Amino acid sequence: MTRYIFITGGVVSSLGKGITSAALGALLQARGFKVRLRKLDPYLNVDPGTMSPFQHGEVFVTDDGAETDLDLGHYERFTGCPNNKSDNITTGRIYQEIIAKERRGDYLGGTVQVIPHVTDAIKTFVLKDNEGIDFVLCEIGGTVGDIEALPFFEAIRQLSNQLDRGQTCFIHLTLLPYIPSAGEMKTKPTQHSVKELRSIGIQPDVLMCRCDRPIPYEEKRKIALFCNVREAAVVQAIDVDTIYDVPVRYHSEGLDREVLKTFGIEDAPDPDLTQWADITHIIREPEGEVTIAVVGKYTGLKDAYKSLIESLTHGGIANKVRVNIRWLESESFENPDQLHLLEGVNGILVPGGFGERGAEGKIAAAHFARTRNVPYFGICFGMQMAVIEAARNLAEVGKAGSTEFGATPEPVVGLMTEWLKEDELIQRGASGDLGGTMRLGAYDAILTPGSRVAEIYGTTKISERHRHRFEVNMSYRELLEAKGMVFSGTSPDGLLPEIVEIPEHPWFIGVQFHPELKSRPFDPHPLFESFIEAAVHQNRLV
């Protein structure tokens, strides 16, 4: 029998529902259960693919090409279970499907309403494809009381009645603030949040209380009394210095025990959390440290680079060093006087992005790394800008540019109009919709035997996740390779570039895909592991 755990939030957003879901999934997994994690997002966008990183943060891409919420990245990193298109749903996608059915006449002339049509669609999503799964964890985006989230709360309320007794569990995450002027924690925000949740028919089984210090016993007792939960089910979710300590900390607070008790499971084996303790120890007591400059366009919101941050941490874990990130806005390097900000770093990483803003700054950062022998890692847009830099300054293609920024006489980077996916020809036009029209998801690549990337991967065939519309123009391959920039990875048919490298450089690699999406704390991505290793070597030379 599949059991369902619903994770909701109150008071304020960004309390950590995603980390809580991921950590609980990891704990249940460590006890021998098979888990699946899903995210229900109330916004009207069909997916986050067209949303600004400043508003939504990172777009996490799955193997099957879904553009999803960044919390799915946490799910994959903590459990190692790959997500897919059926693990993230939005109000927009639900309404899109319902309206399409209504236009076809599928409702036989009936009135289409939020209840039952929208709520039924949500329930179908929650229950779909769960054969062989012990626990499905569903995180509801936003907070209780949000008007757009009401259909989701109503749907999970209905599910708790439709499924067998003991088949559902509700976890509610709230804020427990400490007021310095009063010298005490305040439980009222939690009480009111639970009151709001109960007013729509949902009684939480477990309360997760986010706090920056231990909860005194009297406050815990008070919360249990006023929120109608057992004292043991009031779980302290205290701030930690690394998210990889969360599973160990939540287990010590009894989260997984209380959840299992809700389902009447008392005999589950204790989890072995040694791996989590080990990586936390490395993070807290590293054998050294390196500084990586991340030259990006959205550095004002670190969530725009969530998987990237974690992947650098994973590379540090693999090399037993702390990775310090120096965040630098790419636009600043359009002024050459600002390049001094790159002095003293042990590596430069230029991540993905869209649009012309800051592009010349990324090109300048690539030039600095290439000419100063600083390890360079270009991802997606960062690869494209590195190729443009090499075309201009090595191959003497003075007007090298990208058609993404407008017409250019030397289109070193251009719009990708067609490509193969599993023997199917995919075609796109420049005037088509933006949403969902990129090269998305996992694609194979063939690496050149003997190349640096083949050595790093330990194989000549890889699969990586993509999210982009523009490609490096292969017409310039011969010219660039004659000047030292090698195309060491291509699509299986040889038509699309996947990886470039400069063999004579200490470490200079650009990739068209997003390797950060597949890195895990216990299985760091080989490119990040190698990049940080090169940064460690660079640090010793400085």
C-alpha cells in the first residue's frame, strides 16, 4: 500500500519545505522504504521555464525534459531518485489541460468548476504512477491562506477522506520567531497558521517549527495544546550551517519516527546516517579551501544558481576542501578596470544565462581565465561566450558574436532550429513560443578519446541534461581547433557541439549542457570534482 505525506507551509514562504521534504525522503529511504517526491505549485505559469530567475530562482530540468521548480533538485540530491515530468504540476498546467478538454467537448456540456474538476485533476496527479512506492511525499508550494493554493489544499483534504484511514499524513512547517526585545519565542504565528489550516479541514499530524534556537519545553507544550497535536509531534527545525546536516538533525529530533507512528509503523529498521555525518564532517573540518569566482547575471538572487552552489560544494567534498564563492556580476567586467576583482581566485566559473545583458563581461572573464592560466569552467552560455572570446582573440574573427543578441556578420553562436531526439527530428522557429521550445532534458554526447573530458569522465559516451536555444556554430570548428580550442564532445551525429577545451591550458572546459543538475553529495559530478581539484592545484601555485 502506498502512503501519502503532504508537506504544507505557513506564516511566510521560503521556510524550507523543499529541504524538509528531501530530508524526510532520505530518512525514509535509509529505513528501507521506496520513496517518491512531488511538488504542487499554485502559480498560473504552465512551468517556470519563462519566469525570471530573479522571481523564481533556478529552473531545474529533468532527464525527460521537464522545466521544474528548484525543489526537485533538492529531492534528487538527497534521495538520488531522478524526477520526471509527472513530479511537478502547476495551476497553469492543470487549467491548460482542463480548458483543452472543455474545448473538445469532453465534459459533455457540463459546467466546468474548481470543485470537482480542478481538484480531481490535482488528485489524479498525486495518485498517478505510484505502483511499488511505499511513500509519496507531496510538497504544496506557497503558504496556507494563499488564494491560489486553495484548490490544492482542498484536493489533499479530499484525498485524506477518500484513501483508507492511516494512509495519509500532514506535516505543517511554520515559523517560530524569537523576539529579542521580549526575550522570548512567540508561538502565535504557528497557532494562527494551524488555525487557518484547520479552517479548511486539515489537521496537521506533525508540526515542523523553524527556529534559530532550541524551543523551550513550555513553548513546545503550548504549541501542542493549542494546535491539537501530541508534544512529540512538535518537531524543532533549528537552523544549521549546512543543509546536509538536516537529515541527521531531523532524525535526532524524531521527525521520521513521528511520521511512521502516524501510519502505525513501529518496527521499521533504524536508518544508517553515517554517510550524512561523514560529508557534514568534511564540510565543517576541511583540509583546505579554494576561492571560485562565479561570474553571473543573476547574482542578486543566489537561488538562481542553487544547483550550481551545491555542485561546487560536492566538488569540495570530493577534494576535502571548503569552496568559497566570490559572486561577481558579469556586467561589471564591461569596464576593464573591474577585472582586478578576479585577481587571486583559484578558478572562474561562468554559468548559464539568457540575453545580451552582461555578455561582454562574461567574454572578458573568459579572456582573463584563458590568458592568465586560471582554471575556467563555462556552462551553457558560459561555453558560448568562451568560444566567442577565442574566435575574436585567437582566430582573429573580430566581429564574432551571437544571433541571440541580434544580427551579426560572424554568427559564431546561432539559433538552433532543428535537432534529433531519439531519432525524432525536432524543429523550432525563431518566432515560436518561448515556453518549452528549447533543447531540454538528457541527450547523449560522444567524447574524443584521449581528450581531457574523456579522462575526467572515464568514458567516451555520456548523457547530460540541456536547457538552451542557441548553439556554437560548427562552421567555425576547424578554424578554432587550428588555434588550440578543441571540440572534444559532440552529439552522436557530430552535428552539435557539446564540449570545448584548451589542452594547453591548466584547466579550460566549456560545456553546452548543465552538469550541475546531476551532481549529488555522495556522487559529485566528475567535471566539478576535476574543476575543484584544478583549483586546489592553482591555490598551491599562488
